[in-house]
Amino acid sequence: MSESHHQANGRDRRQFFRIDDTVRMQIQPLDKDQLAAAVTNLERGFDGNFTVMSSLAALTAQMAASMRRIESRDPDVAAYLKALDQKMEILGRAFLAQESDLLTSEDQSVNLSAGGVSVRSDEAMAVGQALEIRMLLYPTFTGLLSFGEVVGCVEMPPADNDGYRFQIRVEFVHMREQDREILIRHVLRRQSEALRAKRAEGDPDKS
């Protein structure tokens, strides 16, 4: 079996890791024509300010190996490059702040994986409905734009609805590969944080 096949299987397994998380999210129903146009715009890079941070994060990940080599050879140069990276991050957040609709959205509790998301809604959605999903991840303030399809919608019992009547399950059907890798890393990081917190609760002396 080839190395690339092993890597693909590993990535596929990571897509199924699920976490409970808090994100800022906007969901917009789309018809088929709107979906096709939106996917084309995303692939061509016409997606506006929202995905600036994810594009920067993808570049940082690509440069990680080179940065480690530079750091081992010349720490001063590495420190300078890291400072430039921080400057770019500040600019990226400034672009993100121009997304006024996002700033007025509320944080939402979700169940998240690299393959999909379960989120509460005050409106029912039909299975098969196409969606544009804008999701802001914390604490990196990385904005991910993806497209999904509703695969489940159930009405919540009154005692559990927490102000939202429906639980919507969405499968991501189109996401840039660089964004999926960012989401996978986010899920794994959150999972590790949760495990560390659980261990600390079980043995406070080891916190």
C-alpha cells in the first residue's frame, strides 16, 4: 500500500473526530445555481475578507518545516520572520473585522468534525438543502467558508431546546483542502485540550 494511501486514510479518520465547541457561525440556504456560483468564487479566491485568516494559516503551516530549519541555523532570522508573521495576522484580523454581519452574530455551541457540524436553529431545514456556512474558530479567529448539505433535522424537546427549536445536522460537501486541514488541526487541538482538562480534574496535583 502506498504512502499517499496511508496519508489519505489517516486524514479520513481524523475527519470523524468530533468535539463540542463554541464558534461564531452564519448559515445561508442556497439554491443549485447560487451554490455553483459560490463554489466557483471560493475556488477562484473571490471570497472576500472572511477567509483571509484561513489563507494566512495555510501558508504558515506550509512554511513550518522551513521555519524550523531556519530557527536551528539562525535564530535571529527566525525571530524576524515570526514577527512578520504576527504583523500579517494583525492585518488579517483587521480585514476580518470589516465583516459587519459576522460581528453582530452570536457565539453558538456546536458539535463539530472535519466532515460536518451539528448546530441548533430556530428554523427547520429540509434534508438535502444546500447551505453556505461561514464559521469563525476560536481562539485563532480563523474564518472558514464552506458549503454543506442538511442530512438531518429534528425538533428539540421543550426542556432541551435552549431557545432553539431544531437540531440541524450538516455534512460539508465542498471545502478547500487547505481549510479542511485547518479544521482538522483545530478539532485535534480542542480534543487534546479537553483530555488535558479531564486529567487535571481527575488529579488536581498534576495540573
